[in-house]
Amino acid sequence: MHFPRRRTDLAAFLAVLVTGVVLILCGVRAETVSTVAIGLSTLYAAWQRQEGTPRAPDARDASGPRPPDSGDRRPPER
């Protein structure tokens, strides 16, 4: 199961949320808080990719030609 990762995700989310609330209460502008939150979430995402064994690629990461979607009107790439 993925309980350790979920706990880590929850801890990271709560840390960013609490940091944002504290910064707002200290009078920091909302634009600055959003910049800090984006930076922290980017660092966390990079850290998650470095951890453990590589994940199995999902459909978005698969390389090679894909079957066209029902709304895709472009000709296939050659």
C-alpha cells in the first residue's frame, strides 16, 4: 500500500498551507505567498521523482505514436 507516501504528501500539503496562512497573517502580499507556494510545490515534486524506484510510465509518459482521440482531426505524424 501507499500509506507512507500519502502521509508524506499530506505533511507537505499541510506545511505549504500553514506556511501560506502564517505569511498572510504576517502581512505578506498574496502574490508573494503564491510564489512561495509554487516554489515549495515544485521542490516537493522534484524530490518525489528522485525517491525510490522509477514509477511505471502512464499513458501520458509513453513514447511513440498514440491512437487519435475522437476529437483529434490532425493527420498522423510520419
